[in-house]
Amino acid sequence: MTHPVDVHVGKRIRHRRWLVGMTQQQLAERVGIKFQQIQKYETGANRVSASRLWDIADALEVPVSFFFEGLNEEEEAKTSSKVPADILGDKEALDLVRSYYAIPEAQRRRLFELARVLSDVA
């Protein structure tokens, strides 16, 4: 049985890996393990040891605390929000974020304001 914290940490590993455009194989090579182990970490099937999480954080250029961010908010979001609790685990959402930040800043601000107006109308 998977522990919710292990699942959360795994999702955060996957989220960050996707954001930086890294494959499981590339991350595994940087950490010195097989990509299958990365798969198991990302699903929460295997727990990540402290030293391995340190190495993963270094490879993904984030502090170790990054993997625990949102842990308490995830529980609250399940009961009180229209946004899915696992929005960062959704590949389409991450692709959208990447595309958004690829837009020049001036147009990005205008797009943001348009999205805000549309969400208020919905």
C-alpha cells in the first residue's frame, strides 16, 4: 500500500522533471540509477530515501523542500476547490504552463487578463 506522502513526493518529482523537459532516463542517469526506479518513485510505489531525494533535488535544481510543498493544501483542495488536487500531475496542464511562459511577457500579461475575465464570466 502506498503512503500519501510518497505519492505526493513522486508527483512533485514528475512535475519538476516535466517542467524542465527532462526524461526519466536523463534523470536516472544524473542520479546514477535505472529509469525504472524513477518510474517507481514517481508513482509512489517506492519510497525515496533522504539521500536519493537530495540527489534528485540537485539534478532537478530545486531545494529538497520543493517535493513537500502543497502537501497540506492537497487535502484541503480535495474538499473545497473546483481545480483538481493533482493539477500539477496533469501533462496537459504542464504543457499549457510551458507554452504560456514561452509567450513574450507583454502578450503573456494580456493573455492572463483575458483568461481571468473569461473565468469570472463562467
